[in-house]
Amino acid sequence: MSERTTPEQPQVTVEAVGLKCPIPIIRLAARLHEVPIGSVIAVTADDPAASADIPSWCRMKMHEFVAERPLARGSAFHIRRMY
């Protein structure tokens, strides 16, 4: 049996459930350096604004927005560090 891993699997998860924007993005920006270039970091957030704000931040900062994965409370937003 071989275990399947994907490059989209986050190496670090930034917890921001219960926090309002812009705090999830501020925490993401502060911790992005913890993953190597090309790797994925996740942010968990339940602020409704995060669904628009995190992908917008990725475009503005030229990182790749990979996916939004629903959680029991909020979502996990996966971002690939590009530089």
C-alpha cells in the first residue's frame, strides 16, 4: 500500500477561527515564511469576509490561492507560497 500525498497538503496551519478581518490575513502574512517557497500554508477562519479577502490578498501579493475547504466551523484556506 502506498500513501498518497498531494502538494496541496498544508505544512503549517494558522488558526484564526473566531477572529475578524483583517486578523486572519495579518496572521497569515506573519507566518508565511514558515513554509518553503512552493509549499502550502492553511488559514482556518470563520469570518465571512475571509472567503473574499484571503483570495484577494493572494492575488495582490502574488501567492497562489489553492482552495477553500469547509470545516465544522468556518473554512480552511490553502495558499501556496510563491516567493
